[in-house]
Amino acid sequence: MAREFYENVDLTLLQPLFPASAQCVFSSNPPETFNLHPAEKSTTARMSPLRFRDFGHGRACARLALEQLELIDCPVPVGKQREPLWPDNIAGSLSHTEHFAAAVVARKSEISALGIDLEPAEDLPENILTRVCRVEEIERLHPAGDRYRQAKLIFSAKESLYKTLWPILKLFIGFHDMEITLREQDCSWSATSHTDQYPTDLVARLQGRYLLTDDLIISSSFILVDGSTTG
């Protein structure tokens, strides 16, 4: 990978969002050049230049994250539902927005599943509030000021939750299927299922955290192998 890519990589920013056994890579600038594996190239033929740039940026982060687990030069191809396909026994997640990208990986012997989501630090559009948030979530939003920024955080949490549960259940999750409860005191969140499709014990094991920066809303979720609720 190009030298300037490594100069814009941060291996510590996302670490508080996951257990210590997870390997996290955050990048603030796409590499000028990045050689995709043949298995990764097969789905890029019709991509726009911008989409191709973002795809390569995410794969560059994934490659570096996997290297932290001593998995060198591993491809991360695309599945039938456009999900990243990680090596056997690896839980992983990717996200990118604007010129930022992130990848997080861990061995499934320690973390069953995980998810990461990056969103621009912007308000959720008012006209989609009720599509994204349940009534209970809207009632808990701040009464003024940053209520739509808080709603965007709920949107991000649901995105990371979906990325965590998809490899286990292979089921799509509607925005109203899950209720997110934010805990501002420790920048964490929990989920409550409102559908019979998702086992309640599995959702109860899921842990969520978030990080707010000047540029980004970042949400994470993960499920530990031992079922512990601390990580």
C-alpha cells in the first residue's frame, strides 16, 4: 500500500469501542493506489470511480487489520448480499463514509460477531425520523438542540447492530424491529428486539458503544463468545 495511507491510519481511535482482542483500523484518507485481489475485483467492474475508491479504501483497512492477526495478504471478497466475506474463524466489519474508512476484526474464538458504522456528524433528516426511530426512541430524544443528531446516532447504532447480527442470522432487520436505548454517561447503548425473528437471548448478549468526533458519528456492537456482558 502507498506510504501516505499508513500516515493517515490510526490503530487506537476505535479500540475503546471493542474488547482488547479486536484489531481496529481507522483511516482518514484513501490510498492513492491499492491492489485488489482477483477475488475482490470480480464485483468492481461496474463501480463508479467514487464507489471504487471507497471499496478499495475499506479493503485496505481490512488488509491491515487482518495483518494484526498475522493473516497476511488475505482477500475480503463480496457475498451475495454484498456483505464482506471474511476468512474462516474471523469476525469482521467494514464501514466507510466520505474520505473515512474503518475495519475491525477478531478471532471468533473470542468474539462471535461484531459491527462498525461510520456516519457524517450531521443531523438525521427530519422527514425520515419516524422511518428510522420507533415512538419510544423519539420520546427519549433531547427536546431541543441536538435531537436530530441524537437520532442519527440511533440510525448508526442500528446499522452496526445489523452488521453484527447478519452473519449469525442471515436476516434483514427493519429499523422498527429493534429499539435502541442510549446511555450518555458511558457512551454505550443496548438493543431490545420487537420481532420474534431474533432470539431475545442473542440480542441481550449484544453490547453497543459509540464515539462522537467533530467529523463522525461512530457506532459499534459485538457479541462475546462466553456470553459475558462486559468486554
